[in-house]
Amino acid sequence: MGVEVSRLSNGLTVATEMLPGMESVALGVWVKSGARNERDDEHGMAHLLEHMAFKGTAQRSAFQIASEIENVGGEINAATSVETTAFYARVLSSDVPLAVDLLADILQNSTFDPEELEREQNVILQEIGAAHDTPDDIVFDHFTETAFRHQTLGRSILGTPETVMSFNSAQLHRFIQREYGADRMIIVAAGDVKHDEFVHEVENRFGGLRPHAQGGAVQYAQYVGGDFRENRDLMDAQIILGFEGRAYHVRDFYASQVLSMILGGGMSSRLFQEVREKRGLCYSVYAFHWGFSDTGIFGIHAATGQANLGELVPVIAGELQKIGDHILEEELDRARAQYRAGLIMAGESPSSRASQIARQLLLFGRPIPSQELMERLSALTVGRLTDLSQRLFCTKPTLAAIGPIGSLSSYESVAGVLSPPGSATHRIAV
């Protein structure tokens, strides 16, 4: 039957997909508001709000929220990203009304009790401390902070101890009033779900939601690149080398995704074979591409011991140069197969499928049929990927490193190797 979409009178979008053979439903509310929507004095508030949503409403205590969903064997959770926040549940199909009621309650009636707030602020302080003590996590925060310096897109989602501890209940209420409205929210269910029945449940509980969020557009992001290094007494060094990537909506977004797979998307990828298998320079290496609404970032992460660090980055840079010269047809075919398999496997998981539909509706305003995605992949050519790589790896690099990094190549030498004369400020054409 495919994805069915309805819009309530207040503008709220509701989508479902019946998945054959299921007896459960994954459902959730996706909000087009995340860490990027915070003001300068709100750093970390979107993430704190996600935590506080489960800490009590006018009708339910924190224990009642947890026990009601677990009494029927279900689960409920939330997640904050740079551009979205999601509140989701997984239940048996007969318990969908309860899950919808719980989600509606926490999003419309949370009290943000001061005592609960203080406890949760301390929990997040521990989370910030744990992230700082995990080099392979915190290096990504430093990477994005360097790539998008002094911008909301580059800030850590967790916030800082100072900002998190400064928030009060009134500020949380103002944030949700400003950022959460029907025009920014998508409610999706996938699994054993009937569309009309689900829309009826949502209408009953979300029909009174304010039609419009009050918050304005986010700050336009500008990739700047640069260098971050932190010497630490660790066994291994964590390195990320990155470049300006592609936004969701522009040409070559999917080409960038496929290029990351060819370069470092699995054990058969170029980086894994050359850097790890043939040379033994690291124990972990992979490439990634993150798209946002107005920009993107392409990166290579590697973890290695101090002895191999001096050779590692030059070898990675050499592979980036090689891929701009030649890509094999069989590499493109393999990357297409990986991408296609990932889409199909995600479609077989109710939770993954609900999230996929929500992202498509938030980003593109419509669900994108799998066949359309397959056609986009089929249209990619070796020539298009080599052209993209030649332009992409000439953008100003971002280098982030943590650990025993005394022998790491200088930023200037890495940038000089990757950028031909006169191209240091070259940007990818849209």
C-alpha cells in the first residue's frame, strides 16, 4: 500500500505505512527543531528538553510515564540531533492509543518541575563529563566546532556545564512554545497500523496543538575549516580529516554518500584496504558524509597508535588524490549495492522505517518512494564521482586530533598536499 499521508486541520502531518507480518508498531513525533535552533544563551537546551519530557506532566509523574508504557511491554525514548528532535515509542498494535496519549501528554503538558530539572541537569553534567573522557566521541565535537566555528551548527548538542546549569523551568516552557508547533511536527507510525484509525487517535490528542511555531529561521551555516589539536596521554590517537560536503537538497548529495562508501564504507573500501590491511597503520578507519539543510561535511576518521601517526595522514591524503583520478566501475557497483541493501534493511525495521519516512517529510515535504531512490543511485556514473571528488577534496580541510599527536603532520602541510596552487579557497559548486 505504501506510505499514506494526512494533514490535520491545524496543519499537523500524519503518516503511516503498513508493514506486512508485523504485530507491533513503531511511532513517534519528529520536530524540525534541534540544537541549531538554540539562541546563544540556550546552548544545550534542546537536549535538556528531550530529557525533561519524561519527568512529569500535569497528569502523570515521571514514574507513571515509565510504568504505563512498560506495563504493556512497550518502550519510549527520545533523541536530539542538530536539526531535529524525536520522541518515539514501540508497542504492540493494540497499545497504539496509549502510546499516542503518552507522546501527546509529554509534548503538551510537561511541567518541568524544578526539582526534577535540577536532578536532570546533574545527569547531563555527567553525560558531558563522560563524553569528554571518551576521545573517539569528543573528537567529533571538536571536528564540527572547527568546521563551523562560532556557529550553532558546530556546537556540541550537549551544551556546556555552565549553560546547562543556568536553565530554569520558565526558559524550557518558552523554548517549547517558540519551537514546537504543528507546522514543524511530523507524526509517523510504521508496522501493524491502520491509517484512518491512527489519524483519528492523533486528531483526538494533538488536534488542539498550536498551528505555528514562533521561532524564526536558523542561522545560515558557513563551512570554514581549520585545525584543532589536543595532546593527551592516551594509548591511541583519534584523527578526523574533513571537507565541505553537500546539503540534502543539492545536486551530488547522493553522489557524496556513495563516494564515502567507496573511500571508506567497509572492509573492501579503499581506505580500509590500503591503510589498515596493506600498511597496518591503524586499527580503525572509515569515511562518512553528513548532510544538513544548507550545507554538509565529508570526513575520514582513523584511530592509531603514536608510532604510525606520522605516516597515517599522508597516506590518507594520497588516497584522496588517487580517487580523484580514477574510480573503478566495480567500486561504484559495490557502493550502490551497499546503499540499496541499507535502504531495504531499514525498510524491514518498523523503527527505522518510521524514522526514514519522518526525515523525508521534514526535509522534502513528501515520502520518497524506494524506486525513486534506486533511480537516483542508478544515474550515478564514474565520471560524476571523480568530478565530485576532485572538487570536494580541494576545499579547505578540517583537521581534529586528540591523543599522543606530537608526530602528526602540520595543518599547513596537509592542506598544501590536498589543494593545488590557487585553490585553497575553492568551494564546491552547487
